[in-house]
Amino acid sequence: MERQADEVLLPFREAADRLTTMPGVSETIARVIVAEIGVDMSRFPTAGHLVSWAGLCPRLDESAGKRRSTRIRYANPWLKTKLVQAAWAATRKKGSYLQSQFRRLKGRRGPKKAIIAVTASMLTAAYFMLRDEKDYHDLGGRYLPDRDKQRVTQSLLRRLRNLGVEVEVKAA
């Protein structure tokens, strides 16, 4: 079966190999991605359109100013389940952007919503990898905290105050 899949995907071997440079994406998952979305990204105007097509963006179900549901919608079951499986594997790579994103969101939103966000980030990265024909470039685990140090500082100070600790802050 694997040999037959290799023969069928031979014209797309370069794209599948490119996708395996992303953490968590194995040979099998790369095959599924190529088989389900193809390699021609001109079908999707933006990465957001691809994420929406794959059913990985939250619904906006609102009526009379009340939010009713933010569940992700039903879509391609083969692609979505394999990407979620890859996202769980990617969150275990130490010092990676995807692990940092997962940990950051898990504390606020819970593990299931965090893994869907990581999955959407991975699909966005796959879109640009296939469109621009470039390998995966990891931003690193320190990207998100370094991006907005002021916000992180205020958040940590607020958490300490909530714990009943008074802190005096000095610039380093």
C-alpha cells in the first residue's frame, strides 16, 4: 500500500518532503495534506480561506448580540484529524514556536482549543510553504514572550497581586 501511495505521489514528492520539515508532520501526514489540498495554493486567496475550508476556524454564531456557538465546523475529516494528530506531536518539540503557542493558549482556553489553534497555525504554515516553495522556518519558543514583553510583565504583576504579593519593579 505504501509503495502504491509513493507511486501516485511521485510528482508531488518535493512538496511532501518540504512539509516534513515542519515539527510533527510525518511522511504519512504530508501525504494526506498533499492529497487533500493539493500543491496549487492559487485555489485559496489567503491562508485564512484554507483554514476555513479545512474547518479549523471557530464559528461566529451570534444573534441579538449574544454569542451562541464557537465550535469548529464539520469539514474534511481526513485532513482535520491528521493535522490535529500532527499538532499534538509538534507541541512536544522542546523550544519550538508551536509548543510555546500551545502552552500560552492552554492556560487561558484549555488544551482542546489550544490544539486547534496550533493546528490552524500549522495549516497556515503549510499554505505558505507550498505557495512559496520554502521549507519550514521555526520562530523559536521565545518569539511570543519576546514580542510583547510589556504585556507579559503587566500580566505577571497582576497575577502576583492576585496572590497577595506586593512587588516593586525596577528596570534591569
